[in-house]
Amino acid sequence: MERAIQEAGLSEIYEKVLSNTRLSAEDGEQLYSTTHLPALGYLANLVRERLNGNRAYYVYNQHINYSNICINLCKFCAFGKRRGEPGAYEMSIEDIASRIREKKDEPITEVHIVGGLNPDLPYQYYLDMLRAIKTERPEVHIQAFTCVEIAHLARISGQSIPKTLEDLVEAGLGSIPGGGAEVFSPRVRKEICPKKLPGKEWLEIARLAHRAGIRSNATMLYGHIETIAERVDHLLALRQVQDETGGFLCFIPLSFHPDNTKMAHLPPPGGVEDLKNIAVSRLLLDNFSHIKAYWIMLGPKVAQIALSFGADDIDGTILGEKITHMAGADTAQAMTRKEIEHIIQQAGRIPVERDTLYNPV
Ligand code: V47
């Protein structure tokens, strides 16, 4: 492999990886630009195995997308709808409680909740949702509301972000999912999600959550109009916050699904782009313990290969996801524990069931 690394012009980066030296923005751009995929994967895998050995994590989780009615209507999103539009929906607290009840016999440890910015739902709805889930399943960890939703909740409650977070934790919030980050670049946001919370504010909410002791995830939506430099800036902005707080649990590159969106004319990113984003994020985000290959978006086959390109986590059973499926994902709605363990073992890794905070279950 050293010969391949040399031929790829990646020897200096290889030396840095071996000596655990932080990579620069220029290194990041060079890694994204390489066409030598095996050399890139080899470098990322060195870091992956240094941090996580041969383990590949998964979580037994259930997804709830409580409403798709949204005031942002981002161009890349097929999930968000206006009220009254065909397909628009809003779950009642009882609907949500009954979804939790339906799965009570399954050993779920995490409930993952993301929704649109619904202008009609009151602040109390979100607190009631958390409490209702905790009443049904007191032991479950609730990972809910992206930084974008947290900003919306602070706005409708008329409170500060820290006070809003305090209320949510008191009602049962355990941690915050990584969505809404998209690409932080103002140029990209202006084009694809002009109404969404600016990137700087997303980062500030993550910081405030971490300071309040709430862990969160981070994502990047790639494969649309963003440049390589904008991807690298995004990753380095996350690395900076992680240096300050250490509060991010994992990073998840999200592969753009164009179907049924206002950007449906764009081709979806291919498998090479998917693997590059896993590998480069593993190499640049030296202070993140985990990189997740989100199988719902990558498909189980690419997710499985990603376990040798830097990823050490494959998300989980994911009962009931809607956001990716409305944008044309042809993956299943869920995987069983047996299926997940099988694809991990086939990749030569050891499956480890984890809870949300990466403690082995
Ligand atoms: O912010 C929306 C993305 C995110 C599309 O924290 C799309 O473990 C691709 O938060 N193509 C929400 N992506 C989902 C989310 C999430 C998902 C998986 C794991 C975690 C975690 C969090 O989904 C949005 C947006 O970036 N998204 N539409 C689309 N067409």
C-alpha cells in the first residue's frame, strides 16, 4: 500500500497520519481530490482502527418524525410540506405514545426524533411528547430535535437557548441529533435552504448544548452544489467546536437524495463520493471518536464497505424513518439485529450493540 500512497501523492499526509499530526485544510482538499480511492481508504482505516479497533457499533433504535409541516421548505428536502398540501401530517401526542407502545416488546434503547418547523405546534407539545415517551418507556434515551428545531423552540417559547434546553432535559431529552447542519457556507445555504438557521448559529447552539452537558451529533449534507473547499471548511468548523467542548458524539456524512425535491435535476452522489466523505471526515475530524455510515442513506452495501473506509458505526435498526424515504431512498424501513450483525460480520468487523452514548449494551 505504501507504493500506492506514494503514487497517489499522499506520502506527506501518510506521515502525518502515522505520527497523529493534525491535518490542514489543504490536506483535506487534496484528500477529496484524489482519485486513488484505495489509498484514501487505507489512510482512513488506520485512524479508524487506532480509535475503534475492529469494532463496529450499532444501536437498537426507533425513529419518529412527528410532523413534516415546515416553514423552511429547504430545496433539498422532500419531507417538508406546507399545511394542507397532500401528504402533510402532524402526529398527536397519543399517536406518538401509541407508536412507542407498539414496539414495547422490542429491546429499543433509543428513540430518535426529528421533524419540520411546524408553525402551529405550541411549545408545550414538545415537552408533552418527551414526557409521553418517558411514561411509556422510562428507560429509553430520547435523542430529539436538531439544533434548528431547538432554535425554533426557543423562539416560540420566548426563552433563551439554555433555558429551553433546561426545560427539554427536564421533560426527558437525552441528546441532540446532528441534522440541520447541511453545509455551513452562507453561499450554499442561500441557494439550498435560505430560510434555515445560519451555520454560525447551528454551531453556537451545539456549543451551548455541550456546555449544558447535553451531547449532540453533527452531520454534513453532501453531493449537491457544495465545493470541496466548502466541505473542508464545514469539517474544520466542527473540529473547532469539538476542540472547545468535546461534546460531539459522532459525525454523520449525509448523502444527498434528489428525488421529489426542488433539486431533482441533480444526479445523486455515487458510491465513490460516499466513501470519500466517510474517509475524509475520519481523517480531518481527529477529535471525533466515531464516524457513522448511515445505512438508510448509503444503502447497506455501501455502509458495509464504509466500515473499511473510516466508519465504525452503522446507526441501527431505525424503525420508521421518513425523511430519506420521501426523497427516493430504496433502502428498507428497518433492519433486524440479525441483519445488522450479519453485514458487520461479513465486513470482518465485530458487531457491538451500543446505547446512544456509545456504552456497550
Ligand atoms: O437536516 C433532508 C437531511 C437531516 C434530505 O444524529 C436529507 O445520528 C439527504 O438529523 N437527502 C435530518 N439528506 C436527519 C438527521 C439525522 C439522520 C441520521 C442520523 C442522525 C444522527 C441525524 O436529513 C436534515 C438533512 O440534512 N436530509 N433531506 C435528502 N433529500
